[in-house]
Amino acid sequence: MDRQRVRDRENQCIQEQPPTCTAACPIHVDARGMIECIRKQDFSAAFAIYNRFVPFPRIISRICDHPCEAECLRHDLGGAIRINALERACVDYSTKKAACATFSTKKSTRIAVVGSGLSGLTAAYDLITKGYRVVLFEAGAQLAGHLRELGEELLPQQLIDEDLATLESLPVEVRLHTRVGGYAHTGLSLSAVIEEFDAVYLGVGTADAACFEQELKLQDDGKRIVIEPLTFATSHPKVFAGGSHRYGATRFSPITSIHDGRYAVLSIERFLQKASLSANRDQQGPFKTKLFTNTKGIEPAATVPMAKPPQGYSQEEAIGEAERCIHCECLECVKVCEYLAHYKSYPKRYIRELYNNYCIVLGVHPSNRLMNSCALCGLCTTVCPEKLSMGGFCLETRQAMVEKGKMPPSVHAFALRDLAFSTGEQFTMARHQPGHQSSRYIFFPGCQLSASSPGQVFDIYQHLQQSMAGGVGLMLGCCGAPAEWSGRKELFGETLAAVQKQWEELGSPQVITACSSCYRMFKDHAGAMPVESLWTVLDRVGLPPSAAPASSTLVAIHDACTTRHDDDIQESVRHLLGKLGVAVSELKDNRSLTTCCGYGGLMAFANPEVAGKVVQRRIHDGEADYLTYCAMCRDNFAAQGKRTFHLLDLICGGSNGDAARKGPGYSQRHENRARLKSRMLRDLWGENVVDQADPIQLIISPEVAEVMEKRMVLAEDIRKVIAHAEATGEKMEDTATGRLLASYRPVAVTYWVEYSVRETGFEIHNVYSHRMEVSSI
Amino acid sequence: MTEKEKAPGTPNLVCKKCQQELVMGKVTVSYLGAKFPIELLKCPSCGLIYVPESLATGKMEQVEQSLEDK
């Protein structure tokens, strides 16, 4: 697996992109996280988050110009969240506000910070916490002089002092009454400072910078320093500058000042490390986030008013306002997919996890089940704003694991055995229509419909022969979907090649598939074969004259996931129902938004629990009887008690028209396929086929049949065990019950059967299996 | 090996071929290259081994799964 490709896929998932408020904030305060803590009534935790981004929380919470609020998605749904007021509430109600500033090992590097406005204070703070020695120069008598002029009502002096106490608790050297500038009467020239220090930050506010003309390039007005806006570099390599001096005299943006101080420090560090000043800074400052947040269905809610505006929000008011937060995030795919929801994360993390799982050389692969549980149904891609295919990635990792020989052998073993049966002698056949030497069409009913409803396959094939000119041949077999889904590329290629060979031998006719999965496999992987769905064909050529009037007047259509984007098929299914006189109610998630039935991607074999959740969720989407046009969908829904018709149930009628019937078990499915082939050959081609009577008659109670299904033990496995035991005498008897016990291992699985010999056959009491081999020492 | 060493609930099994009662004995179970010695009921004469259902669907299945994830 290509690393870069994996990374690209990871980056396609936007769930970890910041919400609009954070992206709009020059220093990217995690407002969402902070508000979430307030919602949980934990003001101290909220304060801790706020303080992690904002070095002077008391000051900023009072005077921030909060560009975040303009971008809030609540804006049109009752008004933007009052983020700044909530920040103030954090400060006011947090019980833990001890200065949390820490500083790392002291470096010998000395940095001068000139000016104690917000940008200078931030630069000093950030530099000290990173371990630099800082000297802070201030022309006035106290720090933060400008802030102190804002007035007691807006910003009480006490709050300024409290915030500065945090800074002063750190090892910073403050030189008050020290103006830095080239004029003789004020003492210290910038040149002298540049000389003495390793780097300099200038946060000189809106003051005239003409005094720096010797050292720095000034703008045309001769009053302002030329500052590179991304890196805060000046014309002197050691000098960086920012704050209101940079962004303008007309407006004071406290949060932009903080931003300038913070990112100037980044440049100073890069300068000292001789690294590129400008590299990787594209998400510095406010930017447009890629995060998508679905606001559909979110009810408008008005801003919580303040009872006493001068005092800000009360705790209750703040919590109420926090509850309005949408908590922006994407999770579009997770919301619609039980599989993605089951593992409690999202694709970006899953992709990383699966890649790490793949990379493990020695030791346990913890994410195999995650890899194998996806239905590969494509719904995630359909709903993803970035069209990320989580399913596609799961499939790629399965293929890579198979290639490495690290795919757990048992997960797909049963499904692949089923495939082997369906591509074997007992089921496959390819013939021209009886009495024809060539075929214009070929009907490919697929293995699962043939297993579920062999009679309907027989009937509809006859209808196709009667209503289509030019010969409709028949091909029984498997399209190879289980091989593809299990990551067995080679086996899939072989299976498909065998189908294509037969198809070519029949003269490369137009293929008509009854199964949506076959349709998909052929469309995507067998480009040479022209494929059409049985449903569009029937829509065109008409229904059999015997098409039964519907026994149910209203159905809800469950579209097949493998043809979620094939509008023509979906349209034809609806037409056909119209012709049958059946009323249709559409499920909310229909057509391209349909879900899997739990069979896709072989998910049910890898993770029956998740497959069960998928079915349970789907069958509760609608009240009416369901109508499917995929045999597996029908059987899976019916197995969980949802009345479901297959479209052929309504077209062909007969005993299979019962929407409540359970589908056949695994053993019966094999038998149905084999019998369908015999019946076709006997009844349509007039061949003398005799169904071989089973040499070993089994007596199986419904309870035992259920155990067989659960443990995936087939009647043919039981027969092998009994045949072996009876032929060799290798069996044991339980002296208490008189029952016999025997085992046999045809290939990779040892089957155990507990049985009694009866006059009419062998009565089966229990079956189980294991894959481990057991031998005497 | 005596009766007493059998776990409670272990059936009394007789090998049909040898007409001997199965007794606890050393066997090897192996999967995907890993081998474990354990004790199971087996025929003292022909070595026919009994794997109880609880073992096959319990511990054995767990070990199989964890070996498959290696």
C-alpha cells in the first residue's frame, strides 16, 4: 500500500478540520471544546481550554473583537453563539485559575521585546514559556499602558494586574521607562538592542516609527515599519514586528495583536534555527475551514439574553447559551452507517488504524475485524462532502492483507466455499435457448436468487424466452462477488474469466442479470460484457401474462446498494410495480442513499453483530411491507421478522409470494441451486437427469437446523462425517445416552456430529466444528 | 489415568472400534504453525480423540481467532 495514497485518503476526511469559529479566530481558540465544557457545567475545564490558547484570559475575555461570532453557523438559526460572553463566563466562574504557565529548560538565547501592548506581552509570554531569556522594554511607567486607558467599566485594572501577574511570575526581566528608539534624549537605540540581543520583537503600537529609520525600512509615509504580513519580518533579519503597528491605526483588534505576537515568535524561532520563515504557514491566522456541518433539521433557538449585561452571563445563562452550540462536526458518513458508528470514530482515524494494522510485521493485528466488517456498499462516499471512499479503502486493505498472507483464514472461508459450490459442476451451466444455435441474449440469474427462489428463476427464464427474439441463453454460475469482497483478487479474476469464457463461447450475447451484485461486478470489472438488468428488460418487454395481481397493496422499496447510482434500474422497478398495480411508499433513504442489507462485503461473516444492527436499523425505516429486488436483501430482512417481497414474488406469484417466509438455510441453498440446474436440463433441454437420492438420509429437527445455520455446518458436511464414521468405525459412544460421536476433517475444518442410527436414517443431535488440528502425541 | 482426573460433566465414552473407554491423555492441538500440548479423552488403544463441544466453541475458537490475527 502506498503511504502517500493512504495519507491522501486520510486527509480527505474533514472531521478533524476546525469549526468555523476556530478557523475564523486568528489564534484558533477551541471555542467548541470550551463551550462543550460549559454545557457540562464545568467552567474550570472550559477556562483551562481557553487559557491554553489565550495567554491573558481575563483581558481578552473582556475586550476580544471576536471575529469567531460572525462565522458561527448558528448565525441564521437564532443568532450566533455569544462566544466572547461565554469566555468571560469561564473567567468569572472557573474555580481553578492558578497561573498554569510553565517554562522549559532555559536557553542561553536572549530576545528583546519592545513594547508591552498585547502583541509584545504575548511575544514575551510565548518566548519565556519556550525557554528563551526575555527582556521586556516599556517606555512608560507600567506595563500594558494602552490597555489601562480603556476604562474601568470595559476592562478593570484588577483583571489586567491579575493577568500580568502570570507573566511576572515567570523569569522575565522588565525595563520600565526605557524607550527604544534612535533619538539621543531617550537613551537606547534600536541598533544597540540589535547588537545586544539575538533577536528583537517590536510591538510599538501606533507610535511613529520614524525613530527606527536608521535600522529599518519604513513605508512611504516614513512613519510605519515595512512588515511582511505572514512572517512579521522587517528589513533587518534579526528584527520582527507586529501588533497594531502592522494592522492599522484605525481599528484595535486585541485578538489580532495576540496573533501577531504569537506568530512573530514562531518566526523568531525559525530565524534562530535558520529554518524557512515562510514554509507551512497556510493555516496561520483566520482561514476558511473545510469542515462540513449539516445544519438541516436544526431548530432555530434565540440567543440567551443577559439579565444584567454589565455583569455578563450568570452561570445558568452561560450554560443555556452553550446548549445552543451546534457542536459543528461532519460525521455525515457515521450518521448513516452502523458499521462506521459501531467503532465509535470516523474514517480519518479508521484509515490510519487500518494502515497501521497492515504495517504490523510481527504480532497481533488488532484491526482485522474493522477491516472486514465494512459492507463496501458505497453509502459513505455518496454522503461524504469530499467523496471519500471508506469502503474502497477497506477493500484495498483486504486485498493487501491477502497478498501478504495475513488475512485471517476463517473469516471468509464459508462464503468462499459457497462460491466454490456455485462455480462448480453442480450448478454451473451455459446453454443457448433450447432449439437455438445462437443467443442474442443470455440470462444470468446469479447464485443467490437461484438459491432463494429457484422456481422463480425457472419461470422468469421461460418468460424471457417467449418475449425476446433472437434466443435467450442461460448461464448458471457466480459472478465472483464474494471473492472480490473478501480481497481475493486472483480468485475473483479467475471466476470472472471463467464466466467471460462461457459468455464468449455463446457468441458474446447481451447479458441480463437478475442480481444487482452480478450487475455491479460485470459493469465494473468485465467491460467487454454488455450488461442489462432484468428489471429494465422486463420494463421494456413486459411482464408475464400470468403476473399475479399484488397480494399486498402498498410496499416500501428498499433499493439495492450495489445499484445505488443506477437510476434506470430504480426507475424500472417502480414502473414494474405500477404495472402490477402496487402502490409504493418511498423510504426516506432510498435510491442513492439506500443501505446495505448486511450481506454486502461479506460483513455478516466478519461481524454478525454489526450486520444485525444494519438490518435492524433498515427494517425500522418504514411501516409498509418492503419490496427488494435482491434475493439477499429479502432473505436478510425476512430473517429478522420484516415482511419483505422480492420483486419476482409479485411478478411470478405462487407459493413464494409470502412476504413473511424465511429464506432457505445454507444447506438448502446449495441443494436449490443443484436442483435448479437439473430441472432446467430436464424440463427445458429434455436431458435425462436423475436427481441422485441422498445416500445418507438425515433426520434434522428445527433446533438442530438452527444450530447448523449458526455454526455454518452444512448437511453435506454431516454426511461426510457419518460416511467416514460408518465406513471406518471411527466413532465413539456415550454410554449414558447411547448416542454416537464422530468427527471428520475434509479440508480445513473438523466437523463433529452427535447422532443416532434410526430405521429411516441418521438422527442428528448436535453438530460443531473447529479449525485446530488435534493429534495424539 | 483414572476416572477421577476427568473434569465433572465429562461423558463416559467408549471407542466403538476398540471397545475401550476413553481416558485422559496427552494430545497436541495445532493451528497456523502454533502447537499446544493439552489433555483430552482418547482411546488408549487406537488413539481416537474426543474434542468436547465446549472446548471447540469456547477456548479453541478463541485461540484460533487470536492466531489468525497474528
